[in-house]
Amino acid sequence: MSLTPRLVNRLRLKHWSLLSALGEASTLNQAAALINVTQPSATKMLSDIESAFGGALFERHARGMRATPLGSEVVAYARQTQASLERFLEGIEIKRRGGHGHLVFGTIMGAAPDLVARAVADIKRERPRLNIRILGETSDQIGVLLERHDIELAVGRFSDPLQHNKFDFAPLSDEPLRAVVRHQHPLARRRSLDWPELVRWPWVLQTMSSPSRLLLEEEFTRAGVASPADVIECTSVFATLQLLQSSDAVAVLPESVVRDHVKARLLVALPLVVGQELKAFGLLTRRDEPLSEIAQAFITHLQHNARLQATPRAAKRSKAARPPGG
């Protein structure tokens, strides 16, 4: 008997739920608790699953269970389908109650204050009862969420050179970066600065998996300086802003994120050019996978606002490049 009929006939939603839970739990007992079944029931279900697949999906050892190579693929698929099913059922329930459905997406924080916020406001005007959930803060985070099917689409960048094999990318906008410190920082009144001086101060940095951190390390390399020695690594933009305001740390953040803090005289942008080589962020979607009608409508708003945002920026760059008296 071929594998497909055997799986269809023998595996039920609860079996797939158990496989998804085994992706998060290290023991069968923990997985059973996650889906509210007893351990004997989970043991029987796993035996049925492995029988249906015709081989072992997990290796048992003293400290728990470890997925085999085949098991890893099956668990990944189970988690994807479980996440998709949960989003689908949540959207159906929202529509059943008279709402406009459900949209879950991820975004880097650099896009959130301007482009994403405007697109969300636009689609909410059209569909006031649309339920929207926004996840993630950095490109590496939203890449994981997108691959696991926890979100339908994302606004960000590739954080891995091989992600182009999994995701389609359509550029939306650039993301100017600014080096910032608190308003009372000793460097806040300086009219000029260089990298050798700046790296001697404490820093709040994103993790090495983020594109902006990689770009910053390239800036250190070009300047011929070592990375700062006094570092706090932080993926939360909110926490980074709080750390900046309560210490003498330096951070590099998107201009859109720090703009209001600079206007309110909470932070100061330092006179240093950062990240000229940072690539544009854009729309990330899973390859060869159709999007919901709601996601398509949201993308239309994102692209419309990106075009509106690009016009004044292009004019500003053109003016800056014009020679004196030209």
C-alpha cells in the first residue's frame, strides 16, 4: 500500500497536533500535556503515526526523544499545517461573529512607524472589524515565523543568503540608520565624531543574525576598529530605547524609530554616516503559496504607501546631490 492512502486513512488531526507538540517538547509526557491527552494515549498515537509512515520518526534516549532526519521533516510539516489551521479557524470564528477576518504578519521595527502603520490604518478604514496581529521585530525573527507558517507575510529583509530559495522578495523602501545617544550624553553636543572614538563607549547592539548588526560590523571593519568591548545585545527596540535613555550607551537604529524621540529631546542623532550600504527592506512571502484575499489587499496598501513615501525621499536626495548654484 502506498504511503499517501495509509496516512490519509490512519492519521487524524490529533495525530498532527501531537507531532507539532513534539517539535516544542523534549519528552512525550510534555507533548501529551500540551495537547491535553494522557501519556499512554500519546504513546499509542505515536506508535500509530510511525506505523503509518513505515519507520521510526524519533529516537528514544534517557533524557527524552530526538527526531530522526525523517522525523524532523514530518514535525516541521506538522507545525506548519497546525499554524495554518489555527489561523484559518481563528479567521472563520471572527467572520462568524460578524468580523472581517484575520491577518497575521511580521515586520521589522524600522518599517513599523511609517509604512506599516499607514497600511494598517488604511485597511482598517476599509475593514474596521478586521483582526490584525503583528509579530517580530528583526529580520531573523520574522524569517523564522514565516518559515513556520506562524505569519502569512512579512516586511523585512533576507537574514540568510539561502532564504531566496524559500521566500519571494519585493522591495518596498530603504531604511536610513542613525547613531543615537541620550540627550544628556557627553557626546550629544559634538559636531564631529569618528568610529575609533565611538567604539570606546558602551553599546546596545542587535544580535549577529540581524542584517543591521552585520552591516554595523562591516562599518567597524572599514573604519579599522574592533567591535565595542562593552556591549548589551538586545533584539527589542523598545528595550533598546529604554537602555539608551538610562545610560551612556550608543545604538544604531532606523531613523523612523528614533525620529519622535529626537524631536522630544530624549535622544540625539550623532554626526556620523551609518549604513549607506543597507539594502532596502521589502515584502517577504513563501514561494509558490497563494495568499489570502485579505493579505493581497494589505499588500496593495503597503505598495501604495511605499510609492508615496519614495517620492519626497527621491526629491530630497536629488536636491542634496545638486551642485551649489546648479
